Amino acid sequence: MTAVHDSPVVLDRRDGPYGEVVLRRHGALLQIIANGCFLMDTSDGRSERLLVDAAHRALDGRPEPKVLIGGLGVGFSLAHAAADPGWGRITVVEREPAVIDWHRDGPLAEVSATALGDPRTEIVQDDLLAFVNETSDTYDALCLDIDNGPGWTVTDGNRSLYSPAGLAACARVLSPGGVLAVWSAEPSPEFEGTLRNAGFQQVRTEEVPVARGVPDAVHLGVRPG
């Protein structure tokens, strides 16, 4: 017999600007589902923390660097950045109003409440590609975690973010020597090549082993300057 806690329980379901988003609880875990596609849960967070730490290390001790995090998700990246006093301003761009609500007033506050209360933190509701094309602000690091990887996007419109034009927009908001870090559910040598062709330097990939299958990956590149 299957125990009740083994069946996911839907906590909220909404029609957002890009389709349906669902928050579920599965035992002790919280899960985000978008248009029927599993995005992430609160089971681990190692690769999300690596996303933030690898970007910070690549800045070589730059004082109080400003970081732009693309995607709030379950909040691991934001919480980890806010736990590090070495970061300066922390801006998170999230396009789904429901996800922001789940952090501010819902179950995901258990991950992010402290970070949201940090005076360095700012949450912006916007599409990331639109934001990097329109903002006049610049950042020392841009950490992207809005898809399952460059080749496995949540919506078709996100594909352009990983194109030469999209990467040029990312470079535009980076200060000279700034770092772009991109989370992926698997390493992508092809995307490494795209980063190099877009003008990024010191391109490399850091991996996080998983229990089964290919490792999670963080792709890194530095804007010249």
C-alpha cells in the first residue's frame, strides 16, 4: 500500500503569463512544475549554491560585487547569496508572479524568508531577456537558473537567451571582467563554444555529481575588460 505522503499534494496551481505553474509538496519536499515539466525541488541545492559560489570565486576578490540572479525558483541561489556577506546588491529577476508570492507569503518562505528580509535583496518581476535588454544597471555577476539548461528550456521563447544575441545582452549588463554563470542539468560542450564565440573568456564548466545519470553543470564565462 502506498502511504499518503508518497503522493504529491498540489498546494497551488495558477495560470501565469507563460502557462500553468504548480507548487506541490511531496513528503518533505516542495516542487515547482511549469506546463507539466518538473523544474526543481528542495531536495538538494548543491548545484544552485555552486552557481553562486563559482561566480563569486571568478571575480577574484572584487569588493562587494553586485549579482543579478535570473530565476527565483525554490530560492536556493538567493538564500546562498544572501548568506554570504561578501556580496553587495543582490537582484533577482523572476517572471512568474506565483513564484514570488510563494516566497513572500507561501510555503517557500521556509527557504528564502531571511534572504528576502536582507536589505541587499531586490526582487524584480520581469522576463529576464527583456530585463537584460532594457535595464541601465550593470552587475559584476549574472547567475542564470531559469531553465533545465541551454538545450532544455521551459518555454520556447527562452531559447534566444542562449543564442549569440541573448548572450550579447547578458554581456551588456556585466561590468568589465564580470562573470556569467549558467546552470544546466547536464554539461554542454556546444554551449561552451557558443560562449566563446560570443566573446566570453576563461570559459569553463564545473560539475556536481548526482545520484543517477549525468552531473549537473555550471557554465562560466568572463566578459573581457
